[in-house]
Amino acid sequence: MQDSERRAWLRLARTENVGPVTFRNLMARYGTASAALEELPRLAARGGSKNFVLPDEGDTTREIEALARLGGRLIASCEPDYPQGLKALEAPPPVISVMGHPQLLRKEMIAIVGARNASALARKFADTLSRELGFAGLVVVSGLARGIDTSAHEAALAVGTVAVLAGGVDMVYPPENEKLYAAIKSQGVILSEMRLNESPQARHFPRRNRIISGLSRGVVVVEAAEKSGSLITAQCALDQGREIFAVPGSPLDPRARGANSLIRNGATLVQGIDDILEVLRPILASGFREPDPECRDMPTGILEEEADRIRAAVEEALGPAPVEIDELIRQLTVPTAAVLTVILELELAGRCLRHPGNRVSWR
């Protein structure tokens, strides 16, 4: 990738209202980030935006240079060094920031996640699992959180670990893990899809969890309360076709209810490393299953004429509750490409919000 296109790629990825799905749709339609950037203001205006502004080119250049000064680099989803697990996602993060030893991202990975307020026994078991999985040749991925994440990273440092952050790769969170962060940067990989200097916020953690599971062949949950972030990671893994493993716990401990529920619903029960390797060995070193693409290159002019014709119907059909795009197309009996175009324009205008499961709603 040439420097000019790398800057355009990052600029498009950093544009407001352009998430991974919208980025993918734009690239499918226009072919290059530079061409998509030229069309964005017009598309946003068609969607109803009155003050759409592209990111400053200088900010993009400064982010690339600042990351380089920290010893990091950007990897675009079209580049060969981009992790294969993420590349196989339906809508990969368009660009990731990486610090440390990116060659670890070429190896097979396994995620270990769990409770922040984990019990001493759970932390000890996570330590044992992480260490043994590392010596078995797997890179351990986690989220640098307190509790289970910390134990997993610490145990795998000697053989390779990846910490996925909810903020920029230069933002240490939680602060008490500053020494661990420095050790992982020196011996493993720090990775994020967020821009530099961006503090972690609540809405960022599900996106981080999606990357944790996407990198990995499977996710091991060691202690997790009901409705915890670890269960969000497990759900991401399920959506991505990854394996789900769970360590059973006492029914009297609320921290074990999430993991026990996963086992009840079909996750592999883990009592030791062999339970994990037995499932993973047949699929290690094979490619990740890639989803069928939703979008196709389409003639721009004809597409926009169709979009104009059905725009009012699409806007009327949308509401505050998320609806599947396929259901919109079925009810309206209109061309798929035209519906996708209207939704794309509404997204860029900030009027339409995309949800998991290919669903959309009014923002």
C-alpha cells in the first residue's frame, strides 16, 4: 500500500459514522479509499446531512507519525500482515494499531477472558491454562482488564500474548496494569482499532471484545457473571463461528453463573488444557471460514436513481427499534442494492444506526 493510499484508508476509517460495515460497503462500491472519500460529502448530503465534515488530512498524517515514534505501526485490513482471523470477519476493523512484535499475529491464538473480581482459585486456574496453552504453541489473547485477563497475560508473557485495548494503543487501562502493559509491549503485542490518545469508553468495549474473539480460534471463559463483558465476547465468538470453552464453577458463586450457563448451552467444559486442544487440533493451521460478502460493485448512477425512488419508503419503514435489512427488503419488495444505498447514505448523515445481526434503526 502506497503512503498516500494508507493515509486515505486511515482517513476514511476515522470518518464520523463510518464503522467497519460502512467502510466495507464503501470499498465494495468505490474500490479505493481515495475514491470513497471524494464521494462521502455527496452521499451524506443525499442522506440528509447539512454539516458533514471529513477528517483533516493533517490529523491523519500526525497519527501515523506519532504511532511510529512510539514504535508502533498501522496495519490495514487489505495488507498481508493483517491477522487472518480478523480478515475473515464479515466486516473487519479497517485498520488496527499495533505495538510490540506483530509477527505473533501470524500464529494461532486462543482467548482467555473472565471476571474482573475473580476468585483466587479462578486466577490460579487461568494462570495454569494460559501458561500451558502458550507452551503448546498458542498465543494467548485477552483484554488487559483486572482479574482473569491480568492472570492470563502474566502467565503467557514468556511465550507470547496479545492485549486488545478499548482505547488507543497508548492508553493504559486500568492504570494499575501499567507495568504489565510495558511488559506486553516489550514481549508481546498491544493492539487496538481506536485512534491514538482516545480514552476507553463504555461503547468501545464490545468492539474490543469482537476483536479478541475474532483473532482467536476459540474463547475460554473463566468465571463470568451473568450479563458480563466476558459473555459478550463469547457471543461474538459464536457469531464468528469460533469455539467456546467454559470453566465450571460453584452454583453458589454468582461469578460462575455466566460460565455455567455457557456450558449448559453447549460450550465445551474445561477441566484442563486437553479439553481445549482436543477441540482445536483438527482446525489448527487450516484457514478461517470466511462469510459470503453482502455487497457487490454496482453502477453508481442507476443505483442512485433507484435509491431516490424508494427513499421515502425506506425512511417510513425504519423506526427506533432495530429491524433486519433483509426484512426491509422483503416488505418493500424493492432492489437490494437500492435499499443498501439508502441505508449507507443515512448512516453517513448520522440519521441511521447499525446494530449487530445486520439490523438498523433510526439514531
